[in-house]
Amino acid sequence: MKDIKDFHRKSRRRRASATLGLAALGMAGFAPAQVTGPAIIHGINQQIKSLADLSYCIDTDDATSITPSLYLAVCTGRGSQRWTFTDGADGTSVIVSDLGLCLSVETGPTPHRLGVAPCTYHSDQRFGVSPVGMLVPKFTDHCATIAVPPVAGELVYIEDCAGPTSRSQIWRFIP
């Protein structure tokens, strides 16, 4: 796993370059719009792939670990890379693993990271998907983020949204 200081250093570099690019586009200070209306993504057996490299998916070791974690892995289509998106009336979804655990924001040291936990359906387990594919926890305007280029075993963090051109924060949802 990556050292948290190394992640912060790379993260600051990504945000700085993203901010410069967004400023040039007149989009400095970008924050995704609040998700409202019906969920954009819904259904079963969805892979969550990183746009930075579509060969990487969000994966979990929930079948083999007492305290499961969430990380990037090369996409193989195995069950631990398959997610079910519920339809929330507010446009958010609870995202459920193949073994019934929910995608969840783990609070604690900053940056927060994504994990899996028993489903409670509270706001820390509700996510919106922006029209460009940003995965946004309901209680914040931050986005699911990875380092670019992706590395197998890397954690997925929640950081400030850099904008619709940030490949480190855009995901594709593939049935």
C-alpha cells in the first residue's frame, strides 16, 4: 500500500495542475452540482472502472478479510469487482458489493478513503454520480480519487473535486 505522505504529495501536485487547467477554462473552484432527481447509474453487476486506465476497477477483499478494504485492481470481472447501485429518491445510490457490504466513506485521518462496511443506508454510504462520471458522497462535494497513473492495490480516497477533466476522479460504470 502507498505511504499516506506520498499520496498527499502527489495529490497536491494533481490538484495544482488541475486547478491551473480549470482556471484556463474559467472553471477555477469547480464543485460538482448537487445530485438531484433519479439516479444516473442503477442496476446490478456494475464494474466501477477508472477513466485514467480502464483496465483498473474498484475491488474489495470482503470475501477473505475480517476487516475488508477497498482498492484498485486489474479488472477481471470477478464478483468482488461487481457492484449493485440502488435507486434513491434523492438521486443518490447505496452501492452494494457482491457479498452485501456497502461502499462507505471511512472517516479518520485526512484524506478520507473509501471502504466497505455493513449496510446502514446512512449518508456515509450514499453516493451520487455526476453526468461526467464523478463519484460523489452525499454529505460532501468531494470526489472519489486515485493517483494517476493507477497502481494495483492503491486505495481510493475522497478529495476536493478537481473538475470534469480530472481523469483521477472520473469513473465508468460497466455492466
